[in-house]
Amino acid sequence: MFLKVAMPAVLAACALIAAREPSALAQATAGLWEIDGLPGGKPPVQQCIANVAVLAQFEHRGRHCLRSLISDSPSSSVIQYSCGSADFGRSQIDVITPRSLRISTQGISENLPFNYVLEARRVGDCPKNPSATRH
């Protein structure tokens, strides 16, 4: 009987935690971000980011993924996500400053493992050009 009453409450609490935005990212703002440390020694990329939380799924950027907040503090958050089929990941985002983040990410993408560390720096506002890429 206790489990019948307690289980829905536990599931509801887990859903609320999963739906929250990471408090570590409350300091960071949308804008033009430069991401460095891409696999294969690729040069840094600049992207217009509307929601900084999408940096947690950088490997799967541009895809619709379900994110769950695993742990959260004012300076660090761990986010786990699933993009359907076999693509998923887990990222730890550490806030160095509100304009500088370190993202340690790992998971599976297109049936292959990935594991790397990114440095993200906010470098300005997004261009006013409507054709600019937003994530």
C-alpha cells in the first residue's frame, strides 16, 4: 500500500528535477559563443546559442533530445540526454565565469563512442542577420 501511494510522488519529483534548467547555467546568457576543443583538432566554431543548456548536447546539436538534470550546483551541472535510437550522452558543465564554460562530454553518436572536453566562451551578441544559425 505504501508503494502505491509513494511511487507516484517519487516519479513526480523526478519529473520536476528533470524539467529544471541547470542552476549553474543561470549565470550564462544567450548570444554568440565560441567553442574550442572539438575532436580531431578542428578549429574553434562560433554559434549563436539561444539556450545555453543545449551546449550539454554539443555532439548532438541541432537534434531534439530529452535532457535530464542529474546533479546541480551553482558552479557545475551534470546533464544526461537521449536523442532516440542509440544516440545519447552525459555532460558535466563547469562554470568558470558567466562567459566561460568547460564541458566534459561522452556518449554514443551514430553507433560510435565519443569523449572530449570543450571550452565555450561567450564572445558577443548574435548577429542581427536572420540567416544566422541558432541552437
